[in-house]
Amino acid sequence: MFDVVKGLERINKNAHKLDVLTIGPRSEIEIFAMMAAGFDLTRIKALDLFSYSPYVDLGDMHKTPYADNSFDVIFLGWVLSYSKDQSSVARELIRIARNRCVIVLAGDYSDDTRDHPTFRNETTHMQNCNQLLALFDGRVGKVYFRHDPELPAVAMVMVVFEIEKTGGA
């Protein structure tokens, strides 16, 4: 995910001064990867339901502890399918994103045949980029990258896009 975002010139040239959020990192691995990609540790926030790390804030992606218009880049890797209300997550991301914030959504394709009993068949399916973009209700600006699954060999879904806010928040 980080390599795709670092390929965007406006991110690459300004990574050290951008406010970044990663949702669902659990440990510091994603935070260290962000630092290696040029993001400044003091400008990186991480949020998860639980973590041992002092670098990860405890909280829920449906109602984050962050102020409106806080982030320039937001990563959600392999966590959106755990939400039973993906539209609520999208509304929360729009709230905390600055105008033209780059959002990265990634996860594995799922449908009723792929639900895993470990999750008591309570995951929400992720099937393609159009499904993910539709969650953002007309707030999608430029789409930089999209990767739809090519089943059965490739199951990943990933989309990188900008949030457009009316009036330039």
C-alpha cells in the first residue's frame, strides 16, 4: 500500500509534512513502514481496537477520536471487511479527511463462499473497487490506482483515491 501512495508525486515530495493515519495496524510494523517511506513519526497516527503499542491509539474506525479535517493520507489495510457498517466507516473517513486526502482501501475478496467460520460468518464482503468507491457517496475525486480481483488466482481488492470536499475543507 505504501509503495503505491509514494508513487504519487504530491505525496512523495511532501511525505515528511503530511498528517497520516493507519487504521488497524495492531503493532508498529505499519508505522515503521511509513517511516521508511518518508513519513514523519510525529505526524503518523494509528488506530486499532486493541494494541500493546504506545504508538497505536485505541479506538473504533466507526467513531475515531480525531478532529474534523485532520489527515492528508489514510490507510485501511485489511480491516474494512470487519465492519458491519462500511458506510459509517466511510462517513467517518470523510469527516477526518482533509480536502484531497488520499484514501487507501485494501483487503481480500470475499463472498458467501469465502466467509471464514473464525469470524462466525459476520464479515462484510469486499468484492471490487466500484463497491468500495460507492461507499463515499459522491466524495470521490481522482482515482489513482485500482486493483480488482482476478479470481481464483488473485483475491486482493485495492483502491487509492482522493476525497473531494465541497468548499475545500
